[in-house]
Amino acid sequence: NAGVTQTPKFQVLKTGQSMTLQCAQDMNHNSMYWYRQDPGMGLRLIYYSASEGTTDKGEVPNGYNVSRLNKREFSLRLESAAPSQTSVYFCASSEAGGLETQYFGPGTRLLVL
Amino acid sequence: AQTVTQSQPEMSVQEAETVTLSCTYDTSESDYYLFWYKQPPSRQMILVIRQEAYKQQNATENRFSVNFQKAAKSFSLKISDSQLGDAAMYFCAYRSVANTGNQFYFGTGTSLTVIP
């Protein structure tokens, strides 16, 4: 049981390049999330998916797109990377109902030059 | 949107001593969940403790306990018998029960140093 996995762990991009961050969970959770973490700002929600087939914008969605490929996988795409997107990105998942504790992946450190 | 405030960017504690981390939140809702997460240098986010707002009893998990003051909208974390492994960034988080969007709101974190 790996929990929440993310790939890659680290990536360097040039401004204007595109890339997709992958996330998968093996806990049969309905909900999945993408956050970015910047110094002094805590975690901010980019997009989330309450259930398979649905996605919604969070607090900071501009410049990102997401795909809920199936119940297990939730990817985050940067179509044209900008230096302001340099950050650490976390994927998380949670069950529907109950306390809905979020379980986090190990993070992806992204540097946009 | 709800806001979560952690007013202590940094805290330190002597090993084996007790430390309390503060968290306040702003909401008009009556039912919600509150969480404390720990983020060590590995960056992995780890759940420390959680509290349901409708429960008056404060949650405890071994050396970790909370002081939940609903009227004051305060949710502090107490770490007893601090250990070197407790050194980490700690985040307070809020989740609405009624919010069908499943959004969590996080504070900006408190960096805890444990002094040997």
C-alpha cells in the first residue's frame, strides 16, 4: 500500500515549456487535490476533484489544468510554465464522508527558469 | 472563504518540555473539522491530530493534544515531552462539513525547533 505517489520528485523547466505532474493513490479515495506550497503562504488549493469525472477550481487555478483520468489518478498540467509557478506541488486524497482526512504525496519541487 | 491564522511563524522548545502552537480560524459555520499536520524536512505532510467541531472533548493522540475553544475559534496544539523528531513545520487546517467542494483551508505554518 503505497498511499499517494507523485512523479517527478523534481523538475526544472524553462519559461514557456509545458509539463504534467502525475499523482496516483491506491486507497480507493473519491476525492483528490492539488496544492502548491510557497514560503510564508502555506498550502493553497489549485484544483480538486470531488469524485471521478469531476474537477473544480480552487484558490489559485490560473495557469493550470487538471485531468481526473480515473479514480486512482489525478494529473496537473502546466501548459506554458512561468517563473511564478516555481513552487512545491502536493497531491492529496481523501475519502468522502466522515472526517475526510487528507493524505498527502511526497511533493514535487518545480523550478521554472 | 474561511481563513486560518497561525500567528507564530517560529517556535522553539527544549527536549522533554511542553510547547503549545496557536491557531485561530474565522468561520460562520457551526460544524466543521480541524486538523494539525506536521511537515518534517522530508516535506511529507503527516496528520498529527483532528477534531470534530461538534465534539466538546478535546482530541488527544499520545503526546499530542488540542485545546479547542469553539466560541473563541481557537484550536491550539500541545506537544508534551518534546522529542527531536518533533522538529518540523506544523500546519493547522480547517474543513467545512457543509462545503460540498471538499476544500481544506491551511494556515501559513509554524516552524518548530527542538533544542537538545
